[in-house]
Amino acid sequence: MEKEHLHLLIHEEIFLLPQDEIIEDETDKTEEVQESGQVAEPEPELIDKKVETEEKQPETTEEHHQDSPHIPHHDLPDAKPLPFAVFHTSHVPTENDLLHKIIEACKIPEDQYKIFSNGFDQAVKFKKALVFVPEAKAFYTPIPYKGSEFLCSKPLSLLAADQNEKAKLWTALQKFVL
């Protein structure tokens, strides 16, 4: 294998350590190591120096106890998926009123759904979801997603202005929710 392709196999950073000698021809050194077939062992004088430095350190009879750092506890959302989630990005009051009318028309109990106003969030677990987005792979058709499904609709701003889009959403919701 060529040296120029080694970066494809090595996935961690490599650092050059300072050395007393610079090896001019690496191929000769590699051949020597391959021919010898011996496992490299550390030099004995390096081990002796390490033992001497350990012996010179004064022993303390006190044990050093350090309190473990405080790790904040975050309340994680329930592992149980929501029965119904609604994702949108509208902050206009008339559009939010339209959203609540849509949910009321679906007759979903208040404890069975949750509205998220910051767009689609992958961290939220749900069984079914209604997502208001400007672009989608398919509008008003259920899309399978991680063992659940969601329905994409045009944004609330477009629904408020277009009666045909409202009708398409209502037809799809009747099959999706009811």
C-alpha cells in the first residue's frame, strides 16, 4: 500500500515525538524490524529511572478525598410517546386560533396531544403527529417515521388564506386521526 493512502486507514491524530536521531530511510528500519520478529521492550534504564522517582516522593498518611462534582439532573421527557403531537412555527394569533380550531374539530382530548411551536423536533416521541411545513416529500399523506407516523400540511399562514388547502387537510385528518 502506498504511503499516500495511509490516511484512509488511520482515524486518529498522529503526533511526531521528539527524537535524538532522525531516521533518514524508513524502509530500511521497517525491514529490520520485520526480519527480527522480536517484540520491542522498553529499555531497562528508563524503568529504573521511573522507580527511583517514585521512591523519592514522600509518602503521606492522609488519604486524599475529593468530593465528586455535582452533576445536574435534568428531567427527561417521558419515555412514553405522545398519542398526538403538533409541530408548527407560527406565532401569529389568528393562525394559532386556526390551529386550535383544527384540533378541536379532530375531537382529540386535551391530555392526548401537545403543541410544539418551534417546528419539528426529532427528540419528541409520538404515535401520530401533524407537522406544518412549507416543503415536504408528500402533503396530506401519512408518512411512517420511527415506528410512528406523521402528516405534513402546508403552513398555517397558507391554510388561513386558502380554503382548498383547508379542505385537503381536513380530508386527510379524518382518515389520519378519526
